Amino acid sequence: MSQAEVERIRVFFSSLDIYPTYLEHEAVITSSDAAKTRGFELKQGIKALLFTNGEEWIIVDVAADRKVDSKKVAATLGWSKSKIRMATAEEVVVKTGCEIGAVPPFGHAQRIPILVDVGVYENVESAFNIGLRTHSVKIETRLMKKVFEQLQAREGDFVKEQD
């Protein structure tokens, strides 16, 4: 959908002196498909999801094998638990400049605050799409922590408990 996000992310990484491995592959939408295509474990993926309360927006980044707990997100932000919802496909394109399945953890068309679940730091390496369903990056997770710190992302526990 947007080569602009790919370039924005490349420039941002370079500005931090970070040089991840850029991957091009068949188009993927789901985290599971992305993991298979990249040859990584599902938990190594960083899934970026857009939420709103009808007025404000937030990107929530979680390990791809986990599900966001919207109640935890709402509580962290002081949002009503009855108003928080995932963005529609159309809203995702308008706010991030990307289609669902291509949304990166940062570097969106509009500046959107970011919440990062601390579970993403459990992996040595992470992977995620960078604006197109056919473009990903593989990066050391410790470097992603540096990226999130630079962007003033808030860290916390934002996932549902696993059964």
C-alpha cells in the first residue's frame, strides 16, 4: 500500500545508526502467514494494532502469538472500557497509511502514540512488516527497545492471559 512507510522506517533506523535486515517476500496478511513466510517463530513477530475510543488513537504492539487485552489498554490510557475498539480496515488505512497486515509498530503516516507490551522483549530477534504486505524487517530486539524509547512508547502489560 505505501512505499512511503517503508522509506520512513528505513530513514528512521538509519538516523539511529541501526541497520536491520530488510526482507521482501510474498504478500502476507496474518501474523501466522508472515512467520511461515519469513521462517521465524510466530512469537518473534511484532503485531501492531490500532485502537480508538472514538476520539483518540493508539497503536498497541504485542508479540504476534498474543492477543491484546483492550481492557488493560483502556485502563492504562484512562479510556472507557465500553468505548475502546479496534479500528476498521478503512480507519487503519487513513491513520497509518497501510493496509491491515502491513502496519508497522511505528513510522505511520500520522503520529500515533504507541504502547508496547513488554512480552515483545522476550525474543533475541524480532520481525515485522514495514508498510507493505511484501516487506518486512528482521532486527535484534534490543535495538527495537532503543527505537521504542526514542519514540517515547509506553511499556506495560497489554495482553490477555494465555489459557
